[in-house]
Amino acid sequence: MFDVDATSINRLSAVNCGCHNPAAARINALYAVHEAAAANLGGAKASAATAPAATSPAAAASAAAASTAATAPHSTAAPHPAAHPPIAFVNVRIFDGVSDALLTGMRVVVEGRQIKAVEPQSLPLPEGCQVIDGKGGVLMPGLIDAHWHSILARPSILMAMTADFNYVHTMAVVEAGATLMRGFTTVRDMGGPAFGLKRAIDEGLTPGPRIYPSGAFLSQTSGHGDFRLLSDLPRSPEGGLSYVEKVGVTAICDGADQVLLRAREQLMRGASQLKYMAGGGVMSSYDGLDVTEGSLEELKAAVTAAENWGTYVTVHAYTSRAVGMALDAGVRCIEHGQLIDEDTARRIADMGVWWSLQPFLDDEDAVPTQSPSSRQKQLAMVAGTDRAYEMAHRLGIKTAWGTDTLFDARLATRQGAQLAKMSRWYGAAEVLRMATSVNGELCAMAGPRNPYPGKLGVVQAGAMADLLLVDGNPLENLQLIAQPEQSLSVIMKDGKVCKPAQG
């Protein structure tokens, strides 16, 4: 295991105490503003009696900055302690997220939220630097899951569709902390009302990964995102929205105008990209895998809404027809696609569109199905997984990795194991690149809607300081990623140590 002295652990872990959370910052800022106003009005005696202890110009400037940060619209970053010392990871081998081999003889210095330097071990350490001795382990970027469902990963489907959604959100808060402790410092959320959870994590109220939210699934009536019962049909103008629409799981929209409306609502809420259901799915009750969903005009409407905001649309689709229509409409990423033919795969490659694939197999990580018909669809879909990866690899398609875990608390714990499973199709360095720098590149495609514009998924100067210290070499043994409790000695996100090394 890796050592850092007790004083360093206390100092590094102090960022998690209550005095550093945004609520405290807002309260302190409000006191500072109140006292400044009182002083300006001539209330010097009252100010002297009630002012906080820290009244120096530096403290006042800090309070003003905290007030600005606390009230700024769409702020996503939690306050970071100004006095937090630099941290140096020494005696480590480095997987930088890009290279085939490990870097040796180098150390990594973190300052604030960023990696300040990847530099020779022989250089003098920065003054006051805290040292984490890796004892020859591997330092690598935090992992990124490009197809995660922050709200829907843990509850059963029945619970998600019927329970008090406050309880479902509480489960998601717990799952977010567990996700981070598995070494996943970033997730690209592919559907569900994750905006509040994202904000709570970003503000430091609860631990969890960075979330790139899509918001509600955009789905046609009868589509993969239509979870209504047949007794709910037909929908009447006065009938209102269904339960899952009200809580923000899905947005049923028919016709280009409705698609524009629902797409714009997700962007207004803070979506970093849009998710459109362009074909049938395994878990939905009414549509077969062969069904193509939406029309060209509807898909183009979603693309227009996204592009007007500087971002993109990704689609759920399995078949060549569904994927082909999505490509015609200008989507920039395909989720799944296990049943497409080679001509469609070549078209994806030629257009430079992303393919976000998941290692769906009929094994212990198969999502539990609810009916015989869903099970048959699942078997038909997983039969195409090997061929899909073979085509993606051979044709040089930009391929992202994700899990698409849904409705199963046990399966959620298998996130790292599903990454290790990728050795069926790729070498270890390719697998780790996919879950770090490659997925980071996909996240960055959100452009101005990117809530975390720093560089993710690499160990480079200037990149975001999301780092894992691994007890062993994952380039030689990918199963280390599947055992985070034992293998990950340090987890750092945003320059903060979330899991400190034990002595």
C-alpha cells in the first residue's frame, strides 16, 4: 500500500470538512457583505461589535470572491481552499492516458484543481509540498464512464417507476459516492433527472463524479422512452404528463415542434448533450429491436436545438436503418449499434461519428430483464456485440466505452469489472485509453455546454487533477480496475484527495 504521513492525510482530507462547503462560504460571504454595508453607512461601532474575526483586506476580498462564486449562474465548481498546499506524487510509474507504456523517473505535482507539472524526479520539490509516496505503483487518470445513468443505476425498474422519487434520488446520492470510490471521477449521464445531483456534487455537498447530464430521454410515443401503461392511452390534451415525464426521466415528443420544445427544456436545465431514442430497446415493453423511432424531421429538430447551443445529439439505436437515419439527421454519436451492418459501420467511420459501445454479453453482467420478450431481445442484441467491436476496431472508428448499467444495485458495483472485460477485444493500453483520454475527448464535444472545460482523462501539465494511484500495474493486469477497494490506494478528484492512502 502507499504511504503519506498522518499530518499530510489530515491536511489533504480537510477539504471534506463542513467549513469548506458552499453553504458555509455563502454564510461567510453574507456576513462580510452585511458588515461592509454597515461600515459604509457609518455604523463603525456596530460593525466592530458584530464583525467576523477575519476583517483584513485579504479576508474581505476572499469573502467578496466567495459571494460572487456562490451566486454566479450555472456555477459548477466547489470552492477550493486557497491555502491548500501543492501535492507531489513521487516514486510512481505513470500511465498518462495516451501512451502504450508507463513513464518512469517522473513525478506529478498537483496545485489547486490542476496538474501543475509532470517532471523529473530529481528536481527540487516545491516549497511546502505534501508528498505521497507511491512505492512503485501506477498513477493514472481517473476513469470515465461514457454511458452511465446516475439516477437509474441502482433502483429496480419497479421502484424507479413507482416509488417516491425523493427516495430514488437519495439512492442516487449514495450511488454517486460509491461510483467515485470505484475510481470513476467522471460519468456521461445518458438519461434521467441528474441535474440536482450534479449540482450537489459540484458544490461539494456530497461526493460523486463529474456528471455530463443529458436530462430526460427524448422519445416518440410508443418508443424506447415511453414507459406508460396501455391503460394510460390515448393521451388527451387535458390528461397531462405521465409520472416518469413529471419527474424528468423521459420526455415524450411527437413531431418536430414538440421535439424542439422538449430538447430546449433539457438545454435550459443544463444538459451538456441531448439523448434521442431512435430505435427499439431491450427494456421497453412495446417496441421490437427492429423498430426505427422518430422521423428524419424530428431527429433534425433535435440536432438543430443542440447545435444552436453549441453541442450535439447522441442516439440510442441498434439497427442499420435507425443508425442510418440518425446519421442523415446529423447526430454525432451512436449509443449501442450492436446490430448494424458493415456498410453502416463504414459510414460511421467516414463521417467521423463516435460509436459509444458497451460490452453487452450474456453473462453475469447482463441487465436483468422483466419479461420473456425482453429476454429474447436481449439475446438477439448481445449476439451482435463481438462483431460490433470487431468492426469498430478494424475500421478505426472513434469508440467510447460505457456500461449502461440500469435498475440493478449489484450490477452497479461491477463498473470496473465491465471495463476489465474489454480485454476480450482490445489490449490493456487500448482499454485504459478508451476509459480515460478517449472518453474525455467525447465529453469535451459538448463545447460551450461543457460544465468542466478543463482537460480530462490525461496526466499532463494543465489537465484536471483527477488521479488514481493503483497498487500494481493495470497494463499487465486489468483486473486491478475490477477490485477498487483493494487496488486503488488514492483517489483524487479536482485536486482533492477523496480516498487517502493508509499507513
